[in-house]
Amino acid sequence: MALPRVPMTQFLMQKGYLTQDQAEEGAKVAGQTNTKDLGRVYINLGFVAERHILEAKAQEQGIPFADLDKVSIDAAAISAVPERIAKQHSVIAVRKDSSSNPPQLWLAMANTVNLQAADDVRMVSGCRVIPVAAVPGAIDDAIKKYYGSSTTAEEPKPVAANTAQEPAVNSADMRRLLAEAGVNRGSEVEESSEADSEKMAEAAPIIKLANAIIQQAIVDRASDIHVEPQQRGVRVRYRIDGVLMEAMTVPKNLQAPMISRLKIMADMNIAERRVPQDGRIEVRNAGKEYDMRVSTIPTPFGEKVVMRVLDKSSTQIGLEKLGFLEENQAKIEELCSQPNGMFLCTGPTGSGKTTTLYSVLNKLNTVGINIVTAEDPVEYQIGGIAQVQMNRKAGLTFSTALRAFLRQDPDIIMVGEMRDLETAEIAIESSLTGHLVLSTLHTNDAPSATLRMIDMGVEPYLIAATVIGILAQRLGRRIDPDHKEPYTVKQIDVRRFGFEVTDPEAELTLYRGIPAENNRMTGYRGRMGLHELLVMNAELAELIVRRAPLADIKQAAKANGMKELREDGLVKVLSGVTTPEEVMRVVFTAGF
């Protein structure tokens, strides 16, 4: 679907790149010099940058524009176009969508009306080519970076940026920082010695580089930062909307000082490189506070650093913004208003369990209720709640904390994770003695949480007597609401999601994202939850006590109104919130 066409000058003024007075002056100069290219006049007068003119001309033609300094380029797209073709026509593929038939390839072009280039790429790739406008110099730089034949391994790759606000650091700034840090691109470099790396870690350029990596991740809404030493450089990747995207490559000779700097910021032992370490960094950006949970592990090429970005304000997000269906949200609110019982949230690491439980606690947090939590670590601080950080070295574990909680007159107890039988038994005892207990488990779906507890050694009758509800969840990417288009599929194509097919040949209207600079050419922006809520009843309790097979428990839960993860995903696909491919990516497993 083509973008809406907007005249160049109108677009520049809408974006704030050009004022009314400048537009009038430019038109006057163009008339006096008999110049037809008004964009070139604006550039020559110093009113507008070339990048903005190209963006405006793309909008005028109804085609996307990609700022190659700010988008992450797919490896699959690069491999679809040979280097010879890319250099011959000054083009570079930025994204490939293999789910469509034929596959679609978004091609950044210096000249978007170059039909010969589009035809050549279509022939060699077998894809439908979608032209994307880009700055010619940026295309040449990207060809050198991603094909690698005309540059060294030390060349940094551009940082993905969120165009909703000014990026913390652009690619030019990053190159400058790397240069200040002592990069010699024309020759091979060796990794710094330990003494040199400690000295360089306190140098201003290295400090700026480490800060820029963190700041850019925050601007890009990344949930994790991966700093990965490799044989010839250090790869930096951001996990954005649940998917890792490469941001840049830092030269090998900056590896030791940069990692030392990150370890200093996290209050780690920079002299110890042989064992894993954990630390924490507090960051403030644009008036918001962030916590960075930092972890290092030794690898053959050096220490890998992973930093989880925790936005403290996310605890205020509220259940209504987590993607729950209305019926599921109403059930959760009802369950968590019970005076006692156990409510469990299950799913793999990074599926949003903690955010969901914090949102529940925020809703329950009132002056008349005493809430205590046992967490490892305490990810977010919430006013009015007593949050206890586990400390195994000092003997403070989940089980010892729970024993102490029972003497603290609690109404609601949250246990970060039930990891062993002792913790589970004390949590059950707490719920039996008049407390509401919230906790998490690592299981693939809601019904299997009961079997997991039995496997831990919990008696089935205790599970039946205490568990009031189990929520399983995943996080899937949302279609960018500002860049989406409808398309049709046959009903039989979505049968795997639980759709009841009435006519296999009948068509459904679904939606998919349009790659744009604002969504880093992915078509997705942001995430929402996919949920499966099991509410305990007498039939389920009896099946659990009898140690019934998982299939029987799942069938009874569905009869009691439970929508499976795939069914919840189907509702969100049909409502245009996400795509079938995204639901399959996060929900479906072998043998499902």
C-alpha cells in the first residue's frame, strides 16, 4: 500500500524543517534563477538538509524513506542481493519478508525510479521489490559495512534509533567517539593490556562511549543490551520488542577498556575476568529513572556483558494496558481481590510475568493493606510496599524470608519465584492461613503449572486447596498502528489457531505492518501480552487430586472458559493488533 502523497514543501513545513518565510524565499529564488529543483534551492540556501529533502521527495512520490543511520538491516535481506548488483546500482536491501508469496524485499535506492536496478534485484532474489528512498552516501556506507569488502572489521555499524524523539547519539557521533577513544582504522589493532584497559576505562572518550551505548538503548526502547566480544571486534546488540538487532561493532582494541568501564559502573571487580559476575547501574535519562541489571560471563574472546534495562515507570502501566482481553482482565481482578489463596503467573524468562504481578500489586496497594514481597533481585521499587532483596550469602532465601513474613502481619505476599519444595510449602501454608500469595513459575502453559508443583513434591490436595488461578503469558510484537495495511487470507489458513472454519474458501481480512523508519523497517512497534488464564473450580481440583493426565486437566480448564495462548493470539490477529507469524513465533512449539 502506497503512502499518502504530500507535496514536498508542505511536508517540510509539517515536519518543522522549513518555515513559511523560507518557503516563500526559496520559491522566489527558484523563479529568479529559473530552477525547477526547488529542493536543491532549499539546500543551497542552507534552509534544509539533503536528508530532509530526500525524505520529503519520497513522501511526495508515496514511497517509504529509510535513514540508514537509524535502521537495522536484516541479514536475510543482505544475502538476497549479491554485492556486485548492490554496487552496480547503488542499492541495498534493508528488509525481507519471506511470509508473503512471492517474498517481498524492501530496497533502499539512490534513484527510486531506476527500473533496471529493481528488475535486476527481482531477477536475482526472486522477490517483489519495494523501492525505499535513502541518502546516496548512506547507501554507499551501508554497502561497505554490510558486504565488508571495502572496510575493516573495526568499522562501526549504525545505531538503530527511535524517530519518535531525537536519538541519543547518531552514527556520526558514534564514529567520533570511537575515533576519540583511539581507533586506528587503517591497521590491525591488538587488545589492550590489563593495565592499559583500566587506565583507558577512566578516559573521557571511553566513558562517553559506554554512556552512549546505554543512552541509545533507552531511546530505542531496548529491554536488553548485549556486548559480545568476537574474534575481530565487539558486537553490540539491542533487544527491541523481543528481537535482537545489531547496533554497532566496536573495534577489538577498545574491548577491554569498554567492558572495564561497564564493570566499574556496575560496581564489579574489574580484575576478575574468569568467573561470572552480577551488578547494577542506575541511569537517569529524559527525566526518567532506569535500573540496569548487569551480568558478565567469560567467553573465549573475552567477557560478554548483558544489561537488562528496567524502566521504573513501567510498574505504573496498569493491567488495562498489558493486552488482556476484557473477560480475562475481569477474572484476574476478581481472583486478586480474594482474601486468601494462591495466584500464579507462568511463562519463560522475559515473558512479562514480573510486570504483570507488579501491575496487580499496584492495583491492590492501598493504605489498608499490608503487602510484602520477596524478590531476587528487587527490580522496581514501589511506594507503600515492603520489598525484601534475597541474599543467599547472608542466608536470606525465599523460604527464610517467607517464614519472617508470617510474623509481619501481611495481607498479601508476593514471592518472586517458587524454585523449590521448601518455598512452595511455606507459600501454600501462607495461603492456607488467610493470606493472598502471588508468585511465578517457569512452565509453558497454565495447566502444566499444577504438574510442575507436583513434580517439586507438593501434595496434590494442597494445590487444589490453595491455587485459585494460573496465568500463562507470552509477549508478542504489535503491528505499528501508524503504518499498517489490510490483506486477505482464506479461513483455512488460520485454522491452526483454533479458528472455526465455516467455508474453507471464504476470506478473512487481516492486517500487517508496513516497514517504515519509525518501526526500524520491521512493521512492528511495541509489544502486548498473549494470555491463558486457568480459573480453579471443583472439577479441576478433583482432577489434580487424582493426578489426572495433563490432557484431562487442559480439557476441563477449556470447558471452564480458558482460552489457550493460540486462541488469545487469534483474537488479537483478527482485531488487527498483531500478525499470524508473530503469534506462531512466540506461542507455537513442536507437537502443539
